[in-house]
Amino acid sequence: MKKKILFIMVTGVMLLFVACKGNDKETNFIPTQPPVFTEDNDIVIPDEPVFDFEDPIDTPSEVEEEPVYVGETTIKYVKLNSYGTILNVRSEPNTGENVVGFLVHTEPIEVISIDGDWAKIIFKDEINYVSAEFLVDTVPPYVSPPTQTSSAN
């Protein structure tokens, strides 16, 4: 009885290994046109394969996207007065709820124009606005973090 169980187990393991071999023939499958039957029930096999399926690969658009702004820009740098602060980037030149991002101290930006208190900039390939008060022509000096003071008891 034990020999029969052992034989069945060994046979099952062998079948499992044979069935799970690594080279899968289906990956090398090439679609061909099926045979055509004539009125006399003769099989006509075409000489060349016919590919009547559409290729799912996306093709790039022939029309390229236009750049956001074509013209001269000026590189300016963000100058903030205290460590860890940020400069809000806005979609419109006002202080409403229109923040689309932020800039940090010494970050260079492309300025299109400055009109009054607002600078029109290129930010993430879009035209946006920042306060012109925080822009300078040269890289500003590093802003040091605040120092910790020890309290004497």
C-alpha cells in the first residue's frame, strides 16, 4: 500500500515538473490566415500570411504642440528674506486662491515681463505670475537657518 502511494506521489511530481517547463511555445506564435475550403471541399492554403489585425501601438501626432511663449525671457532669481520660506506661483496676478506651485530661495526662473508688482513667468511650461518684489538679477547669498539658543537655568 505504501509503495502505491509513493508511486502516485512520484508520478504526480514528475508530471508537475514536465508540465511546468520554462519554454512556452505560445510566445513564438505567428498568426496566419486559416485555410480556405472550395466548393469541391479542397483545402486551399494561401502562400503568404495575411495580417488583418490593427497594431495597438500609439503613433505620435503629426502636429507638435506649440510652445507656451515664443520670445525673449530674462533669467531672474528668487530672493527670500528668511530661511525655509517659499514664493507662491499664481495662475493670475492677484493674491486670490490661485496658487499653482512655489519657488524657493535662489531658484532661477524665466521672466517674460514685469508689470507693476507682478512678474509674468514661465513655470512648468505654462505662463504664471509671482510677486516681482522677490526677484533679483543675480544669485542671492545663502540664507542661514536660525541658530538654536540654549537657555541657561
